[in-house]
Amino acid sequence: MDTFARVVEFADQRFDVVHRDKFLIALEIPTSGERHQSVFLAEIKDDDDRRYLRLETTVAPLAQHDPVKLLRINLTLRVGYLAVGDLEGIPFLKLCENIAYRYLSDEMLYDEIHRIARMGDDIEKMLVHGGDWF
């Protein structure tokens, strides 16, 4: 899989796509029971113009949590990382992962979308006391 257009085609065939822009799509992924998690896929480039697929999911408002504790959680993650992004001007904690297109296969993308959705939902449950906001 080597283009964002191919990623979009793949996602359209397998997931509920709830939003789309030129280089961003949002998926609604069931996680457990009645819970679900929104996962965003976007194309990004590094300083050398190499393209990556970014997977991310929003997990909690940042203001309600100790940043030091969150950075310690970041150290325990084997894959992915916690970052801060804005949602309508408010800082939110997100779980992200960047994958170079050269490593991306259909099976890997399918697995990574589900993995980040489940992990994001688990982190969300812990940080917002069981709520399912995202």
C-alpha cells in the first residue's frame, strides 16, 4: 500500500468512514460491547518528503490530567505515543502512530486500526472514569 488514495479505498471497503477530507479520513471502530472509538487516518511527510500514514485517536481532555503522569504512561507504550492536539481550540490527549507507507500492507493496516482503537478506548476508560466520549 503506497498512497493515501489506496488507504481510503481500503478503509471504504472495511470500515464505517464518518468523515473525509483530501488527506484525512475518520473511522468509527467498535471496540467492546456498546463502546466505539473514532480513529483518524492522515498522510504526513517528514523533512525529507517521505510520506507516512498517521493513525490517531482522541482519548481525553488534557486539562484534567497531570502531564508528568501522562509522560510516564508514554514510556510504557510499546507501540504508538501520546501527544496533544486541539479539538475546537481545547487541548486534548491523543494516541498516535506513524507508519511509513513502505511497510504498510492491508493486513497490517487492518490490525493497526483495531489496535489503536482498542488501546485508545482502554486509555479513555481509565482517564475519563469509564466514559465513552470519543
